[in-house]
Amino acid sequence: MADITIIGVPLDLGAGRRGVDMGPSAIRYAGINERLALLGHRVRDGGNVPVPLAEQHPTPARDERLRYLEPILAVNYELAARVATIAAEGALPLVLGGDHSLAIGSVAGVARKRRIGLIWVDAHADFNTPETTPSGNIHGMSLAALVGLGHPALANLDGADPALRPEDIALVGVRDIDPLERESLRASGIHVFTMHDIDRRGMAAVMDEAIGRVSAATDGFYVSFDMDALDPNEAPGVGTPVLGGISYREAHLAMELVAASGHLVGLDLVEVNPILDSHNTTAERAVAFALSALGMRIL
């Protein structure tokens, strides 16, 4: 069993729609702490990283291609420091979001002292930069930042090298990529498994290959799970739904294979938007996937 520290990040400044700041509360309300403890894990809740309100920053940014850059940077600096401490203590960080820009800090925190891999489960590539973004929303730039692309403050959060190497990353479930982002992603060296790959090969084969690639030369891998990877019929409470996503069972299988690998070093659950949800369904499913990633089995 593992020592797990939960950190909430009620951040919606990186997204185009309000509401994901309530995601950590919704996931906690769905019982994540108690249900992980029932699996035998030692669970500590570290509370939330302080996040300013959008109303405190009436001008999103000096540059509309980087909306709310300064407060998002501040949140990620704090999150990276907290996650680095958790990892140094030998615990597994479980980060509840909040929009996906928080992964710049969560992943960088675990990567601070070691080489890690990353499985990015998402409908979107999140591989834009200020030069390619159609929206200026930083949650669409977070994966690019982790490999050193984009605004220097985002791309080098710790003031050093990029957090990750492209060859140590697998993107799973993607199906909505912006035109210029597509060109960058093709040239990046990241292993991309689209919904076409999942449809043709099956989730088991895709995840086996993804886990093998991100584990090959690393000290474990992080999973950053955006709930919009699921089909909107499975997870209605997300801000950027895209039809044709992975199913409830496919998501469970993916996380069961993560658990079976024994190499998980951290987990994000992001983009839960209770305003758009029905009966807290999306938060409930986020908890279920976390349980699968952390060892829950059918039998």
C-alpha cells in the first residue's frame, strides 16, 4: 500500500469556461479520501493551493495569447514546490483540478530530482504555444511547456532544463488537435495514440505500448488524466467536450494497467466542471479511475 497526499488546485484561469475551480471540491465530495483509505492506502489531504479569482485580475494578461499568465505561474510555482516535497518524502501526489494548466507544476514537481515518464490522457494535445494558440488559454499549452516549448517562464518553471524529454511521453485518447499544433506535435518525438489507434488496436494494446515507452529509461511515470478524454456521454461535466471519446470501461482498463505496471509516481485528475455536470457523475468517475490506478480490482 502507498502513502498518498492529495492536493487540490481550484484553478480555472487557464480554461475558456468557468467552473473547474470547483472540481477539487466535487472530487472530494465523491469520497476520494475515504475510498482510497478503504483500499489500505495511507491518505493525507494537504488542502488546496491558493488560487486568485479571475475577478482579481480583470485584465487577463498583457498578451491575449497568454491569458492570466502571471497568476497561473504563481499557482504552478507553489504546486511544484508542494509536489516536490511530497515526492521527496516518498509519498505519491494526487492532484485534483482544476484546469489542465496545473500539470505544468504538478509534473515538474515530481520531475525535479529524477527522470520520469508521462502518460497524458486527453481529448486534446495541449501542445500549443503563444504562436499557435487560437484561444490564448494556457490549459492548451501545458504539455508543450513541459518539454520546453512556449513562454520561457512556463517552459522552464524551475529555471532549469525542461521537465520532460519528448521520448518519455505518451499522449492517449487525443482526437481534437489545432492545425498548427498538429505540425508541432508531429515533429516533437512524443508518442501519440489517437482514438483511431484505440479503435483499431484496443485500449489494452495501446496502454501496454504507452507504458512500455514511458517506463523504458525512467524512474517511473506520472499520469495526467483530463476527464474530457472520455466521451461526453460518459463524463458530461467538462468544459471542452469532444464526441467520440473513450468509454468508461476503457478508462478503467487503462488505469488498471497503470496499477499493474507498478511504476506510477503521481496522478492528476483535471477539468471536472460541476456546473456542467449531472449528479456529480464526472467527479464520481474521476474517483473510480483513481481507485483503479491505485490498485482497486474487480476481484
